[in-house]
Amino acid sequence: MLAQPRVVEILERDFIPVAIYNNAGGYDQKILKQFNEQSWNYQVMRFLDADLKDLIPRKDKVWDVRGTLGRMAKALEVSKSSSQGSAKEGQSSDRAASNKIAAFAMYCFWTGEAKLGSLEGVVETEAGFYDGREVVVVKYDDREIDLLTLVAEAEKFECASAVYLPDLADRKLVKDKTRLRTVKNFDFSTGYRRAPESDQKRQLSRAKSMLQKLDLTPEQWTKLNSRGVSGDSIQGILTPSQYSALKESR
């Protein structure tokens, strides 16, 4: 979890992080006794106020970033922190459990990446070639955008001359519920070729070297690329420190 830059930034800005080792003596052992914790072989996560009282109920075995960020947001909410929104925003850092894949064929994958990447729930795009066509491979969070909505939006963008889906049930759903003629299987290992780096996130081509210094997540790259077409503000995509670093580098 500490490998996620947005999580670390929230921890540093909105909390005072403390790590207590459960296999150490001395002061660490005193803290364990103070909070009635044993030497567990898994982590325990607690959020305390200034009086060392639990802001939210103690919980152990929180393994993923999403669960951690959810508890951070709840703790900030309880403490009536003015920065509670930052943790909620950071929940997008870990969506792997609900991410699904679809590939869309179109006339130009530069345009496709920008347009499809603008959709709420699309967390990553990649330009490539498949089945003799230019395609954009889309990772999307199906809790935020369902497959049929994604396909309908892609059709509006003229980015769905063909749809490739790795899941048989998804292919059947799209065939049954839409008028698309070409709905086929998608397999990364068979016939897919990633486009050269110069074709990835084309809307950011002039700024890539500068942006690479910001340690962006794939979702941030995707959303920034879309904003390169729409002209909308990028402030909500970058963390405060990233935005500050970007302004200083210009």
C-alpha cells in the first residue's frame, strides 16, 4: 500500500503515521499492552484522536488499498477534518478487484484513447493493434460503468466498429442487447500488439517528459490525456504535491 504515491501523500498530509512492531520489545511492547494488542502475525490498523481514543472501530486484516482508503476517509469524516475528500478521491488508486477489459476498434486510436478515457469508470487505456485493426484496450471499473453503457458511449464516439471481449458472457450480452455486428473474443496472448510508445497518450506527446517526473498512476495518465482534448482543468486529477511540482517545472 505504501507503494501508492497518493496513499502516502494522504497519510503524510492528513495523519501522523506511526508503526508499532509486534515482535519488538521496549517501547513498542508497552504500546501493545496499552492498547491491549498481542503479537499478531498480521497487521492491525487503528485510527486515533489526540486523546488516543479510537476514531473508528479497530480492524485487522485490511489487506488492500481500497479498504485502507475507505477507513482513512471514515476516520477523517468522524474527526470532521476539512481534508476528508482527499482520501475518498484516492480510492481510485486500487480498483483491480473490479476492473474488467474491453477492446474497441476504431478509425484512430489516438482519438479513441482520448474519448474513451474521458468516461467515468474507465481507469486505463492503451493503444494497440488486434484483428488487423487499430484498437484501444480499456480497463474499466464495472461498479462505476457497466459494459452496455461503456459500449453505448463508445458507439457515440464512433469508437466501436468492432468490440472484443475476453468473457463469453459479456460477448453474448453485447450481441443480444446491441446492434453491433462485430463482437469477438479478445486475447492479449494471441494477435494483440501494443502500439509504439510514441502512439500512447498522444494528446500528451509534448508534455510526456515533464509529466514522467510526477510518478503518475495509469489512471492519471489516462485522464490527463483526455483533458488534453477537452481543455478541462487537470487540478482534480493530480494530487496537490503533483500539481505544485508541475507548476514549478513549467
